[in-house]
Amino acid sequence: MRKCGAIFFVVTAVITLQTIILVLNNLGTRFSNSLPREKPSKVHLLILSTWRAGSSLVGQIFNQNPDVFYLKEPAWHVWNTMPHNNAHVLHMAVRDLIRSVFKCDMSVLDVYMQNRSYVSNLFQWSSSRALCLPPACNTFSRKKIVTDYNCKKYCAKSPFSKVEQSCNAYSHIVLQEVRIFDLKVLYPLLKDPSLNLKILHLVRDPRAVAKSRIQTFRALAVDNGIVLNRNGTKINDTKFLALHEICQSHANMYKMATDDPPLFLNGRYMMVRYEDLVQDPLGKVQEIYKFANLEMTEKLSEWICNVTHGQGLPTRKEAFKITSRNALNVSQAWRTMLPFQIVTKIQDICKDAMNTFQYQFMKSETQQRDLSEDFVLPRTKH
Ligand SMILES: *[C@@H]1O[C@H](CO)[C@@H](O)[C@H](O)[C@H]1NC(C)=O
Ligand SMILES: *[C@@H]1O[C@H](CO)[C@@H](O)[C@H](O)[C@H]1NC(C)=O
Ligand SMILES: *[C@@H]1O[C@H](CO)[C@@H](O)[C@H](O)[C@H]1NC(C)=O
Ligand SMILES: *[C@@H]1O[C@H](CO)[C@@H](O)[C@H](O)[C@H]1NC(C)=O
Ligand SMILES: *[C@@H]1O[C@H](CO)[C@@H](O)[C@H](O)[C@H]1NC(C)=O
């Protein structure tokens, strides 16, 4: 693992290398200009994940980048409007919404929002840095780090039209979604010549996801009902039925993307395990940024070190609420907190996902509690 103190040299070296690669890439594109369907210069990146799998941290890793317009879960509006349907029926509406939002056309939200007067009518709006800065909100200058508290205080009443204006001002549009259960749903977007879509598939050890879901049963109840097709009823996922669906769909999406994938997925899909990210945050973020055509800055690497090593901003009015605890410790908390019989239950219902993403099974409580043993196997397949 790379230590945070010694990173800046490494970062500089990598940035230099990236610049060289970028120049080479540009030369490459110039020669391939004769290709019929040139993708647009903007990058549209979808963080494909599930509830409690570390997507807030990964979202913020993009959100903090000055080239990125980031929105968290815009498809929440679809699910929230039609809770009597199931995830598969809602897929097409979710996909259309994602397509429009990537193109900065926010009119697609009309039918899902009763009130479309202010920026703050958008779900989780204040977790988007771009919506707290010009042109969305002119209280602060573009260079400033705006806290969540100040953003809510000064930017909530920005007119809704500013969302589009802001979106258009950035080179990278990044959306985070947990409401997609089938990779095929995204194929038309990958083939759409007006989009330059990349998919970052974020997965996490199902046992860690389970621990976190247990702590948030109530908050997930409506979504569980939709995942399990229960006609608008709320479900406490005590039997992990929703988690079973989630595990299976993510294993299947990965298999679709990696076993004999269609040509249009080439270079457009990357899977990341949350555990690998917290094990080596800077190294992994470099890889992710390279995939997304983003550049790392010193300030960003310092921020990543801060939030993954428990040194968040010192005030309680923290910039962008992501809990800045020791990420590695947090990712291991289930080892000490989850009863072993639940561990075996999750291993059973998420067996395929465990095998697919290479999380090792535990045979005893002793194994579970012994933190010196690592149960995240090295990746053997891309
Ligand atoms: C819509 O906005 C108006 C004016 O801000 C407010 O009075 C009303 O309560 C809002 N309605 C909903 C459903 O949020
Ligand atoms: C779904 O719920 C609605 C009202 O909540 C009810 O009218 C409808 O009959 C239910 N549909 C089914 C298939 O149970
Ligand atoms: C779900 O669990 C919460 C406590 O975690 C409880 O208050 C609530 O009544 C439960 N709801 C259902 C539908 O079982
Ligand atoms: C990182 O944490 C230190 C110590 O709390 C703080 O002074 C610094 O401003 C932080 N840097 C960033 C970029 O968040
Ligand atoms: C992380 O866990 C180790 C061992 O469990 C403990 O010694 C250390 O204090 C923890 N660090 C933080 C920041 O919680």
C-alpha cells in the first residue's frame, strides 16, 4: 500500500506520464479521424453500483474534480414517482432519464418532479459541487471549496434552469446509479453516437454490504419493495431477499461485460472492488481517472488521503458529507460486528457474486474475527 506522506512525488511522476500518454493519444486520434462515428469530446461516466457499496466515496472522488459535473442518483425521481412498479419495468424510464441528463437536458425530470422551481428540488442536489458554484450559484467563486452547509444556505433557491447551464459548462458528466440490474439496458446508450459513455462498475464484499444494509433497513424499505416487485409495499430485507437479487444482478452484469463482451464495450467498462480502492486509494484513483480521461491534481490527492485516512475537514459543517473515517477500518467493520450465522447466510445467498468478484468464503467464526487474514482474493481476471 502506498503511504500518504510520500505520494506527491509519485503523483507528479504519474501526471507527467499521463501527459505523455495524452499527447500520444491525441496523435492517435488525429490519425483515426476518418472513422465514421466519432464520439463527442465530452465524457459521460456512469458509476454503476448498489446501495451501501461505497458509491458515495467514489462519487465524491469525481465530484471533487474541477472538470466534473456530478449528480447522485437522478433516477431516484423515477422510482419515487412509480413505487408500484418493479425495477425491470422502470429500467426504460431510468435509461431515458440517464440519457437526457448526460446530454444536460433536464426537461426529462418534468414528469417526476412536482416542483421544478429550484435547484434544491433535485434529489441530493447539495452533494453536487457544481450546483454550489457558478454558473449554478454565484455566491462563491469557482475555486472555492464550498461546504454542504453553506451550499444549502446560499444556493438552494437558485432557479432550476441553472442545473442545465451548469451541466453544459463541464467536460465530464458523472452520474451515480444503483437502480440498474441488467447491463443490456445500457447497450443503446453505449451505441448512441452522441454519447461517450463509460461504465465504472463498483462492487463490494456482499458481507460488508449486508452489515451496512442491516443498519439502514428502514431507509431501504421502499427500494426493497421495488426490487422485490411488491406493488408499492415497504419491505424490511430481514431475509436478504433483495440482497440476493442485487448480488445476482451484479454478478451477471460483470459476466456480460467480461465473458465475450460486445465490441462497443471495448474500453468502456471498468470494474472496481471497493476493498481494492480503500487498500490503495491513490493508486486506484489514478487508474479510475485514466479510464475517465481525468487529470489528478495535488489538491485532489491530498483530499483523497484526508477522506480515506480519517482526516476530513475539521469542522462539523464538513464539505460534502462523506464520512471521513479510516476507510480501510470501516471496510473491515463487518468482520467484528456481523454474527457468524449471518456471514454464512450471506455467503450462501450471494455465492455466485462471491465467486465472481473473488471474495473468499469463511468457514468459521475464528476465521471471520482474525483480521490478519485477508479474504479479498487478488483479482485474476480483468
Ligand atoms: C411547491 O413549491 C411551492 C412554492 O415554493 C410550495 O408552496 C409547495 O409546498 C411545493 N409543493 C411541493 C409538493 O413540494
Ligand atoms: C397494487 O396496489 C394498489 C393500491 O395500493 C391496488 O389498487 C392494486 O390492486 C394492487 N395490485 C396488485 C396486483 O396487487
Ligand atoms: C422494519 O424495521 C423497523 C425497525 O428496524 C421497524 O420499526 C418497522 O416496523 C419494520 N417494518 C416492517 C414493515 O416490518
Ligand atoms: C487535509 O487535512 C488537513 C488536516 O486536517 C487540512 O489542513 C487540509 O486542508 C486538508 N486538505 C484537503 C484538500 O482537504
Ligand atoms: C483501525 O483499526 C486498528 C485495529 O483494529 C486500530 O488499532 C486503529 O486505531 C483503527 N484506526 C482508526 C482510525 O479507527
